[in-house]
Amino acid sequence: MQQKEFEELTGMQIAPEEYYEIEQIYNTADTIDKKEFCEHWKRGNYMYIFAQLVKKIRDYEKWAEDNSEWVKKQQDVCIPVLLDKANVYNDYKLKEVAISLAGVRKTARLSIMHDYKLCTDEKEYLLAMIAADEMTPSIDNTED
């Protein structure tokens, strides 16, 4: 829907910046057609539009829940590739993406297994784990 069409359907004149925000809402709440959307907007019935947005979010949440195993498999495939490319190109941004998807523990473990360079986050994580281990008394009181 274009701004002009929105203004014709609602009888409202709005600034382009405001229309941009309205358009984002309209495109997200794609369960209602533009005439219905504009009618609710014109009447100030924002709760109806909000309810449509909530429904859309719940649909996405259900999809994510129903497909969580598939998502995990995709991550298991993508993480090693991201780490490999991060190592080859010395690209910290790729490493950050891998950490955000898998967590620093998993990326540190995979980086060590594949002899990749560790980033600062992974080094700090490993040093914290070592420090925590040193604070735990050994059962037989022997040092490693």
C-alpha cells in the first residue's frame, strides 16, 4: 500500500516519516487486507491491529518451536563453517555471529579442536573456567 492510498482510505494527511512506521505495522500484520487495516486505523481501533501483530508473533513462536530440531541441525552445520571462514579470513565479525548462535563455550571447544585462533571472548571464557576450576578443591589434594 502506498502513502497516497492510505491517505485516501483513511481521510488522513500524514508525514512520510509517520507513514513509514504505519507501513511497517501494516506489512507485519499481513493477516488483514488494506481496507480493513485502514478502517481500523481511521477509527483509532489500534487494539485490533495490535492483536493481529500479537497473533503473528505467536505464529512465529509456534513455527520456531515446531522447527527447533531443524534450526539446531542448521546451526550445527553453520557454526563450523562460520568458524572456519572466521579463521581463514581473520574475521572477528564471523566469529561473533558463531558465538551468538552457539555460545562461547561451543565455539571455544570447536576452535581448539580445529586449531583455530581463539578470540578474546573465547580466551576470557577459558581463563574464567580455569580460574573456577582452581578454586575447586581436589578430592585427593593433588595438583594437575
